[in-house]
Amino acid sequence: MGKKTGIPSLEAVDLHCVRGERKLFGALNFTLRGGELLRIGGPNGSGKTSLLRIACGLLEPTRGEVRWGGENIRRLQEEFWRRLVYVGHANAVKDDLTAAENLNVACSLTGIGAQPGRVGEALRRLGLAGCENLPARVLSQGQRRRTALARLALSDAMPLWILDEPFAALDPVAIDCVQHLIAEHVSRGAAVILTTHLEAQIAAATTLRIDLEAN
Amino acid sequence: MLVALRCVIHRDLLLAVRRSSDVLTVLLFFVIVVSLFPLGIGPDPALLRTIAPGVIWVAALLASMLALQRMFASDHADGTLEQMLLGATPLGMIVGAKVLAHWLVSGLPLVLISPALALQFDFPREFLGTLVLSLFLGTPVLSLIGAIGTALTLGLRGGGALLALLVLPLYVPVLIIGAGAAEAAVSGLGGQAQLLLLGALLVFAAAFAPWAAAVALRISME
């Protein structure tokens, strides 16, 4: 199914990452095409988040480069970011805004024009029915994570998702829902990168695995 | 793209309204500092009239520096800044929108209240316009220059002191020209030259500062 789409591939070429004095990983290569899921594993502190930050262009690799459709992402900049959804460790949820307002802001920053109706629908899909108009201050950690992830339900047109520990703080029902969203997206022919400690059950035609070593 | 900019401005204003104590702190600081001078210096009208533009300008400068640290701090802490860096809109424009929203809540109130404070100094009424106009043109320049400094010191320990060291030398020309406008008007020279210079500074800063701050943000987020 992945072959039919014209989604450019994400290519990591000879990536090295040194943070401070510590070498996190070196000589890392992978190619991710549309319709593929890349799972990055490894113990705490092995560089999973750094790898994701390099893959989305927040962090410059010590050596090597990441290419999107053959072009270095650090040259492509907005051209690449316009196609990317990144959900990091931090939820990017503001205490003083309601869940719906937070989702609206996140969508317009990512460049997804979200109609008001769809925002409510996305929140309900993540099990936040009734919380749409509550300030995020009163939401639990898991509910904030769900608010951050609700963006995925509106990002079906984005060809690349990069998710850092998407299942952290979520209950089994929500994990199931997010796994379903990811599987659906991959089957649509898009590419997804995620880190997780869970043995997540995501149905994907091709699952690549990178396991980083402790150092 | 415009949707994203409007959304950022709207969001920042909304946050300022819901957390109005932050805004009021800056305004109150400005009012208190300016009001203390006549009390400390004594009731000599001629002296007060002379120092009025300088005192108001220095207080406005300090107040705007007090507000600077908040410009990116909360977005940095909760991860929104990462989303802005990886957004579909060029970061320079997002920063421009944020600076505009920041000035609307921390700079514009100072401009609006300054005529009332100038009366405490018996500042001649016919020149109030020049004073207000100089602040109106000058305080956005302070916010724009400050954005670069805040972006550079983001997430540093002791960033506040470093920010002051970085930004103050760049503030000095704005202060000299800004306070000079009202003084020149009072002394009969007319403040047009200074106001035009301030306007030029504003245009220059508005064109370049957001992009410089955007580069600084990318460096501090690495």
C-alpha cells in the first residue's frame, strides 16, 4: 500500500550525536518510506529523544544529515516542517487555555486549518468529551497528553508524524485509541516515527526498529 | 500563514487577559517609579519640568525590561516554542507576532498612562503630544531589541542579569533620542528630528529584529 503514494522518503545518513562529553550514537542510517512505521527503542538516556529532535530538525547532528526526498531538512526548513507533525515530551498545553483553545492553537501552528466542529470531534475521539471548555489547569496529566495527541486526529493529511513517547501517562483505553490512530495513518501511506517502552500493538505493513544502546 | 499569526496574537492577548496580574505588575512598577521622583526631589517646578522626559523614559525602559523575560519563558517551559520552531509559518513572522502582542500588553499601557504621570512634573501641556509620540515610537523598539536578548538567554540560569547586560547598551541610543525629543520640544528646538529618528529605528528594528531573534531561538533550543 505504501508504494502507491508519492510521499518522499525520510533518510538518515551516517548520523552521529554527541551531547556534551557523551557520545549517544554514531553511524546511524535508516530510510523511512511512506506506509512504514519506525520504532525507536532503548533504555533511558540512550538518545531516543535526541534522535527524534535531529530527525525533525530541532537539533543539528554532530555529523551526518537527515534528508527528506533527497534534500537536507536543514535547508528545506518550512518546506519540510509544513509536512511534519511533532509531538514532543512536553505537551505544549497552556494552563490558562481550554482544551479546545489549546488544540486550535496547536493546529494553526502546525498549519492545519481546523474547523471548530472538527476540533470538538478530535477531542471526543481522544476521550475528552465534556472537557472541551475546561481550562487545562484542571485536567490530569493523562488528559493533557490526550489534548496534545488530539492534534493527530486532525493531521491525516500530514505525511510524517514524529512522536516522542506518545503513550506516556495514558490509560489503556487511550493507548488503544492512539495506536489505532497511528495504524490508520500508516495504512493511509504516511510515515510515522515513535519512541516507546511499551510493546505496542500497531498493525503496520512494515515496521522498522532501531534499538539504541545504553552508554 | 496569516491565520497562524492572528492565532498567536489572539492567544497571547487572551493569556494576558486571563493572567492580568503580570500585566498590572509592569504598569504598577512604571507608575511607582515615576511617582517617587517628585517625592524624592522636592517641589521645585522648574527642576521637575526639566527632568520629566528623562525620568519617564528611564522608567519606561526599566519597566519594559522587567516584562521582557516573560516573552518566551512560558512557551519555552511547556513546549509550545518547539511547535513554533517546527511550524508551517516562518519563525521570524511568529516572533514578530509575539513581539507585537507583548508590546500591546506591556508597552502600550505605559504610553497611554504617561500623560497623566507627566502632569505630576508640571510638564507643559502643549508638549505632552511629543512625549507620548516619542514613547509610542520608542517602546516597540525596546520590545523588538529585547526579543533578541531574551531569545539568546532563554533557559539560562541567571539569564536575567545577562539579559540586562546584553540589552542595556542597545537601549541607550533609544533612550537618548526618545528623551531628547520632548526636551528639544520644551526648549523650543522642536522634536521632529528625534521623532523621525525614532521612527527610522522602529522601521529598522521591525524589519530585522524578529529574524535575528528567530535565529537566536533556534540556537538556544539546540
